[in-house]
Amino acid sequence: AATSDAVTQVKNIQSVVLGKWEIETWYYSPLPPEYTGLNTLYVCEFTLKMFRSREALERHWARNPRRHPPGTEIYRKDHISVFEVDGARNRIYAQNLCYISKLFLDHKTLYYDVDVFWFYVMCEVDELGCHLVGYFSKEKVSDEHYNVACILTLPPYQRKGYGKFLIALSYELSRREQVRGSPEKPLSDLGLLSYRSYWSQVLIDLLREAPHPLSIEEMAERTMMKTEDIIGTLRALDIIQYYEGQHIIDLRKVQDMKLGSRGLPFDPQALRWTPPG
Ligand code: ACO
């Protein structure tokens, strides 16, 4: 859901220290008052606890040996891992994740009620631990069949294909639930660019590989995308026309289409997950 008030509010934190990065923030976030009015906010990348100084963060590390997010590790391949975090069981972690992501999102309502969301937290793994790189949240129950509420790649990791990895994961969860999904609207500019790029690749690959022309319905069945996203994407690529009550796809344009970079490959075989309940 969009807010009009958040858009006009000015940045209240200039940078966040997270793991090895000091990241300049983009937008206002309604952080608890004890953390605002600071130039720099110090955040533990494993527990997401927030501190006003580096010394306090280091004391926290000395006391807390945990070097990964809470929740269940549901994906591990090469140096990438994903944890599923229940917002109700890890409320402080989930709220802090929302506060931090709001620093890079200008249009989303911050959900204080994190209980009703799952959080899929993506990490790069090395000998020091599992380092947060991005995440998406997902309503436990969505009447509109949204499969992503909020998606973020932390700025130092953007444009490396991690967003596409997260989007591919969100559609694989939809596939296992047997529910066609779509991200919550409105999308940000960067959100729309990323989804358009992901959707285009998936659909063009599908159309190129199909032994016979596919209907929109068949494409939805195979990709778990909603038909309106399929039609919107094919229209934006200018390869579909509506003619005498039918959608006609220009297969020559499909063959000639140039696609962007592939993103970090998501391997469904490395996902250990079945729908809850
Ligand atoms: N300029 C132009 N195109 C871009 C840019 C950019 N800055 N960022 C992403 N794209 C497009 C490109 O087409 C890119 O593919 P390419 O590199 O092959 O050209 C494609 O999006 C995907 O890029 P990824 O590297 O897979 O995505 P990334 O890891 O950068 O994450 C994300 C994308 C999550 C949207 C990131 O930009 C982000 O966190 N932005 C801030 C938060 C935000 O706006 N989130 C989406 C809100 S909408 C929602 O939550 C449902």
C-alpha cells in the first residue's frame, strides 16, 4: 500500500554501518526515537540489533556468537543461502528488517504488524558467517495472491542479479503452493525495472523453447505468473497484438529479442521447502 506522508519526510539517518559496509541511506525511516538524530546507525548484520556506536556493536558481537539470521535455512548452494523467518516468532528481527529496508524504499507503508509476514532473507556465506544481502517479505495469507510484499537488495549488492534470484525464488514458492502470484502494487521504479527484466526473460525463454505456440493461459500455468503480468510484459516488449478477440504473438520478434543479464542462477533443486500448513 502507498503512503503519501512518508514521501515528503526527510532523511533522518545519513548512513548505516552493516557488516563491512557503510551505506548511505536514500529515504526517511520511522526508526524508534533512540536511533534517530544520529549521523550513522550501527546494525548487527546477523541479529539486526541496532546501536548508536561502533563500540556498542562490538560489545554485542562479543556477547552474541550467532553469525546468521534467525529462522530456518531453506536454500543453500555455493556461497548463497536463504533463511525463512517467521515475523511472529522473530518480531524484533522482522521489525528491524522493515526499518532498515525503509531507508531504501520511498513508497511503502512500514508494517508494524510483522506477525502476518514471512521474510526470506538472502545471505552470502563465508567463514565469518551468513551476511545479509537482501530479502523479500510475503504475507502469510494474501487474498490478492501477492507473492512478494516488499523486496530489497542492499545497495552494495545491487545490479549483480540478486534481485532476479529473489524474484525467481518467490515464483518457485508460488509454484509449490500451486497459486499464481504477483508482487504487491505499487512497484517502485527499480522494482518495476527488475520485474520487467525478470518477466521478459522467463517469457521469452518459454516462447523460444515451446514446441508449439502457447496461449496466455498456458504461459501462466508454466510460469506461475498472473495473466495480466504476462500480457503487460509482452505488450511492453511490443510482441503481442490483440486481433479479433485474440492475442497474437509475433514469434519472429521473440527470436530476435535481446535480453539483459541473467542474474544469479536460482536452483529449485537446492530449495528445501513445502508450503506451510
Ligand atoms: N538502473 C537501471 N536498471 C536497473 C537498475 C538501475 N539502477 N536496477 C535494476 N535494474 C534492472 C535491470 O534491468 C536489471 O537487469 P540487468 O542488470 O540485466 O540490466 C534488473 O533490473 C534486475 O537487476 P538485479 O541485479 O537482479 O536486481 P537488484 O539486485 O539490483 O535488485 C531491487 C532490484 C530489489 C528492486 C533493488 O533495486 C532495490 O532494492 N531497490 C530499492 C528498494 C525497491 O525499490 N524495491 C522494490 C519495491 S516494489 C516491491 O517491493 C514489490
